[in-house]
Amino acid sequence: MSTLRPLFPLLLAAGILLAGNGLQGTLIAVRGAAEGFSPGFIGFTGSAYFAGFLLGCLFIPRILRSVGHIRAFASLAALAAAGSLLLILSVEPITWSVVRFAMGFCFSGLFTTVESWINWGVSNKDRGRVLSLYRLIDLAAVTGAQYLIPLFGVSGFAIFAVMAIMITLSLVPVSLADRSNPKPPAAFRLDIASVWRLSPLACMGCISIGLTNSAFRLVGPIYAQEIGLAISDVATFMSAGIVGGAVLQYPFGLLSDRYDRRTILLIATTGAMISGIAISAFAGTSSLLNFAGIFAFGAFALPLFSLSAAHANDHAVKGEFVQIAAGLMFFFSTGAMMGPLIASFLMEQFGPRFLFSYTSAVHAALIIITVYRMRARAGVPAEERKGFAPLLRTSPAIFRMARRAERDGGDEEKP
């Protein structure tokens, strides 16, 4: 435990940021609906966020190499806190779209900074523990933040002030952390075509989880309200999906290390499709059925990203893991930019049920693609698989931490 003590300030900062980011995604949806914004516009703000997020993944490493971790973190946190306040000072569609784009860039940069710093500071023997702890912090922070909305209410200034305070407070542990000067992330070339050739299925899996997860996280609160759930129940609905996403991560991971990973990917995708169909059928019925349905949806759908990444890594050779991380994050972000737009348009035209009809259609397409790829290419033998790691979709730096947690050596491209 003493070896992890220097990392506690960084983990605390990460927890605050994860909570603030999780709070903002839900708040934008429910406050936008209260202001009379259409589902289509709220979906557009979600797409703007992920456009900024993708840009951050590409350019933040250059900023870290130019000014260092502390200056980059302080600048991005200041911008994110200011953006949170601007959302309430100017409740207007164009402003919200621009701010959400900037927030996507800022949060992508903040997570990249913290995660590359943690990765630099943790020893190889502690990486597995740190990654597990980080997952627990993510789960607790994001689910807990949902209940700040019913606590403070969606109207007025208070909830936006709380969000700005949370982001600002993340500066404190970073500023008071040890005086280490972490090495900036190594330069890399984003080669989308090479990542696609390495594993088309992994790329399609990341696009699919981008299409569906972004729709759930950013349009799901509108769905919950439109089927008649109270604000407190909206928080429970979102939390149930997030908690569900953690339940089957490790069981699926263990099974995918023993059997053909694509078979486990197929099982998880089928479960996600069936869960989406069930939620569509439950819409407007009892709250308990909706909570159970979204818990099952999260349990099957959210591990798809980690399974896809593990499948891509199975085909990689030494030196390719950073490129794969960046490529898969690109494909995820591309899907995430489109997901809220498509889902909100369908909800606006055909009603709230079509949110999960849409996710089921995406998962059905992934089932077809998976079956086709299983016929087109032999599976990777168990002894050649690189090992599963549960991943957050916060920045490419989390891939490096997970890869290096599996072994003492590994990629030499250290952050």
C-alpha cells in the first residue's frame, strides 16, 4: 500500500473528474428537456462532445510534450470549469453546442493527463491493483454523481455551480501531489487503415459500442423522463446501467481468455440485443422492470469495448499496442459522434421506445459481422492470446496501463 500512496492524489483527481463528467452528461439531457430543447438538439450536443473528445485524443499528447502534465491539467480544468458555468449563463443552443465540443476536448485531455501520469508513476507489480482500483473509483464516482441531480434539482444555477466546483477541486490533489515530472506520452502515428486490417471485427465492435453507449449515456435520461420516471428514478435508471456494465466484465474476460474471444463477443452482443428489445417492451410500465432491463443491458453491452480491444491485441505484435489503442479510440469516438444524433432523431420521430430498438438493431448488425468474421478467419489459439483487461473509454493512456499490467516488460513505448 505504501508504494501506491504517491498515486492517491492523482486517483482522487480522477475520481472527481469522472464524477463531474458523469454528472454533466445526464444533466445536459434533463436540463435541456426542461428548457424545451428537442431530443434532436440534445443528441447533437452529445455528438459535439465526442467530436471534441476525439480531437483531444489526437492533440493532447502534443500539448503534454510542450508544457508538461501539471500546466496542461491546470489549463484544461480551468477551461472545463468555465464551460460548466457558461452552460447556465447562456442557455442557448449554439452556445451549448460549442461548449460541449470544448468540454469533450478538455475531458479527453484531463483523463489523458491523469492516466498517463499514473501509468508513469506506478510500478509494474502494482499496475493490476491500480487498474482495478481505478475501475472501482470510476464506478463509485459516476453512479454517485447521478444522485446529485435530484439532490440539487435541474432548475436554477446550483447544480451547474456544483459541477464547476467539482472540476475546480480536481486541481487541488494534482497541485499538492509529489513533485515528480512524468515523461510525456511518446509520439505516435495514427494509422487507421493498419488497425482496421489487423482486426476489422475489433474496429466494428468499437464503432458499435460508440453508437450504443453514447446514445444510452447522453440520450438515455430523456428516454427515462419520457416514459414517466421521476428525476430520482432517472438517476437510478442511469446508475443501474453503469453498475450493470461492471458486473460481467471479469466473467466475460475470463471466458474470453479460455475460449475463442469472438464467441464471447457474440454471446455478449446477443445479450445486449435481447436486453434492448426487452427494455423497449417495458417502456412505460413499472420502474422496477425498467431498472432490471437497463441493468442487463449494461451488463452485456458495456464489456463489448474491452472484448473488442482484447481481440485486436491478440493479433498485435510488440510495438503496435499504442497504435491500436489510438485507432480503437478513434473508431469508438466516430461511432459515439453518430450515436446520439441517430438515437435522438428516432425518438423524436417515433417515440422513446425507439432508443433501445435502435441499440438492438446496432447489436444485431454486430452479431452478423461477428459470425461472418468467425467464418472468414481462424481464432487465435489460447496460448497466444494477450490477456483480457477491463478498460475505461476515457483516453488511449488507459490501454497502456492495462497492457503493462499483464507483464513486467511489454511495450517500450511508455507514456
